[in-house]
Amino acid sequence: MTTFEKHYIGKGKQVNGLEIVRVTLPVAGLEAAVFEKEGVKYLSFEIAKLKEPDKFGRTHTCYFQTKNYTGEPKDQEPQQAKKADKKKSKKQPAETGG
């Protein structure tokens, strides 16, 4: 099973009257959010609106996610086998009495 862990890296505030959110992020925490693809480095993070502004008036939070793999693939095999059994039972002709 795959789960995602959120790593909060900063907060921001919506600019009055505009669809713009200004965020401030510490550079020191961003290295963990950087990944490389085809020789190009990328920084990927999400910005989510808070339910209500915090005590400093910030309206949004910033975070990046990492995948956490839990359990073993063997745990999934019995579930697949059950599905296959169900298919077999549907294909069997119904028995008629007498």
C-alpha cells in the first residue's frame, strides 16, 4: 500500500483583490522537495487554502509530499486470488434440481 506524507515548508497570504498567493519558504528545507528528471532539477510543492487565517493573517500553507510504501506485495496476492475465484464461480453453470 502506498501512502503520502506531507512535509510542511511554509505559509503565505492571498493578495487582496487578486487571485495571487504570496508565499515565503526557507531555502534550507527545500532540498528534500527537489527531484531530477532527464538532467533537469524540479521543485514540486502544493499550496492549500487554510480553513481560516492563522494569527498572522496567513491564508495558505505550502507542503511537499513523499511516498511511503507499507506492507508487502504478498499481502495483495490473496485479494487477487479471491477476485479470480469469484470470476470462476460466475462461469460455472447453475445446477438444477431433479
